[in-house]
Amino acid sequence: MYTVSLSPETDLHIVAADDTQRNAVFEAKVADDQFIEPKDWMPDAYRKTLIRQISQHAHSEIVGMLPEGNWLTRAPSLRRKAILLAKIQDECGHGLYLYSAAETLGISRDDMTEALHQGRAKYSTIFNYPTLTWADMGAIGWLVDGAAILNQVPLQRTSYGPYARAMVRICKEESFHQRQGYESMMVLAQGTEGQRRMAQDALNRWWWPSLMMFGPPDDQSPNSAQSMRWRIKRDSNDALRQKFVDVTVPQAQALGLTIPDPDLKWNETRNAYDYGAIDWAEFHAVVRGEGPVAKERLAARIDAWESNAWVRDAALAHEAKRSQRKAA
Amino acid sequence: MTNALPLWEVFVRAKNGLAHKHVGSVHAADPRMALEAARDVYTRRMEGVSLWVLPSASIIASDPGESPSLFDPAEDKIYRHPTFYIVPDNIKHI
Ligand SMILES: [Fe+2]
Ligand SMILES: [Fe+2]
């Protein structure tokens, strides 16, 4: 998921002795489900973890525009093109809301951008897969945004105020993303034989990477307990993944499409679907930066940043000249 | 009135978790005085847990005359709303 911890956290349990008192107050507030605001005292590790999580989330929104941008000029109709453009525009806004929430913690947006471009910051593994056909636009809206919603809804009550408020805005906007994706899949699934095959192929390729979005299994997420205690993570990776499977399988059935998992079956006693083993080696490889189009994605981000530098420079130069004239 | 006290806009956070909300303005000579005046004027009944004041002159407001060109373009983009998409009733959680 956008907020799964993808980089090492080594600094989580260190609290300076003179901070014990303030830390106790902080912990009590968080345990009581109260919000922490930028000027409140907070432990360094909480601040660092939040910066990592929120900036990673922001980077995911921004890099997430690339796979969809790939199909903008080839959308099959003006209607679909307007919808896809509106969705990409929203994702850009999501990135900006999140960067500004992170900036309240004392890091600059330029620093976060630099960390991304230098490969020090991560973003969701899902965006390192290629978008090969138009059906991928439907599958992404349905599955990827669907998975994002499941993760983001509980974060509206996350303990850090600016993050929670950003999530409220984002969740309000996400619903259209998932619905346009499902609608698009419906059209393909009910279309010609070729369109139906294209929809099935997209589901085949996006299903497992979507499950991986929720991050490693709970017994391999050592920092989850701390994050849950701090209310910056509200449900476990496996719990969210299970929920995703349970709500998505009937949606696929309604489309007449098959989930690419021979082990998938309803478990009467658990009242949930059992599903097959996830290829965690693949997940870890993608986290390490070995995703199919990882290099391409980062290169596209760096290129956009560098080739547009003149616009930022020109705007600043113009303003400098204007204020100089005003002062004279 | 050459020595008029400058104007400051006041924002109050009712409680943690909520954004600061504009409540009005005060006149004050400096930031400290503006904060204290805002405290006295706007939070006498525990209306808030945090205050922001900023010089009114530093607010850049949109021109009402430009409202149509700024905001009307959003009017015909109904596809930005989830209700634009028809998903059968039997499909849940979408
Ligand atoms: Fe988003
Ligand atoms: Fe989205």
C-alpha cells in the first residue's frame, strides 16, 4: 500500500531521558485517539516515521500519474479521455495535499523531491508495472484505487491532524476513480470477445501486484505494532488484504472475469476467501527497485523536474525583477 | 489617523484534528499584541485550542469579477463525481 513501510526504520524506540514526561503526555493523547497538531510536542521517531510515510504516500500519488498518463493520448473516446485526465489531475492534487501535510513536520518539498530522485525515498511497488493495454486503465481504477481506498479510509482518523485532514479530502475524491475503473471494465467485459479477453488479461496482470500493495505479511512487518500504537496505521497489512480479496472477488464474478488464483475459495468457517500464496520474492525485488519499469518511472520523474526547471526559474526571476522595480 | 493600528486576520482551531477557521479580525501594533487581542476577542468561552493571526494585507483574495472565469469551468465536468458512473446496485463496496 502507499503507506506500507518500505525502508528500514532504525530510530523508532529512542526517547531522550528529559523527554520522558512529554512523551508520556503524547502517548496518552494518542492512545486516547486525540489528534496531534504541528506545534504539539512529538517524539522525534514519530516525526521521522510520519515524514517517511507521508512523503512515500505523496511520491506514490505523483509517480502513479505516469502509468495512466501513458494512455491519455490513446483513450478510445473523448469521454474516456476527459475522465482519465480528470483522474490524473486528482492524483496530482493528492500528491500536493500530502507534500504540504509533510511540510508541517519541518521538511521542505524540494528535500522530499530530491530524496525521490536520488532513490532514497520509496513509492508504492504497484507503479513499477507497465500499462500494456487500454484495459489496464480500467483495472487500475478498479483494483489499485480500490486497494488505496481500503487503506486510506481508516487513515482519516490517523493521529496526525494535517495528515488526517489530507486523507479526508483524498477519500472524497477517490470514489470516482474506482467507479470509473469498474465501469470501464464492465464495458469491456460485456463487449466483443477481444475486449473481454483484454479485460481478463488486465485482471491477470494486476491482481497479484494489487495484493502486494498491502505490504509484507504481518509476521514480517516488525514496525507495524509501533505504528498502530501511534495510530498512523490503523489496520494490519493482512487484515486489509483479506478485506480487499473479500470485496473484490464478487465484483470480478459480476464482470464474468476470473481471478487468476486457482487456490481461491470461499471458507465457510472463516467467513472469508482463502487465497493462494503471494510471490514475496517478486515484491521484495520490486521494493529493491527491480520492478519491470522502475528505471523508466524514475527517469520520467527526473526528466519532468529538470526539463521544467526553466519555468520555475523564470517565475522567480520575473518576481524578483517586479519587486525590484517596485522598490526603486 | 496616520498611526492607525494595522489589521490582522484571526483563525481559531476549535480542537485538535480540525483546521483553523477564519473568525474575524483585530487591530494590533505587532504579532504578539495581535495574538493577545485575538485571544481576548475570540476565545473568551473556550472556542479554541490554537490561534493564528496574520496581517490582513498579506491575504491575496480572488476578485469576485473573475469568479465566472475561475469557477465556472468546473460546472460541466460532472464526470469528476462518483455519481456520474452507473454501477449496478448488486455490486457492493464501490
Ligand atoms: Fe490518489
Ligand atoms: Fe486515485
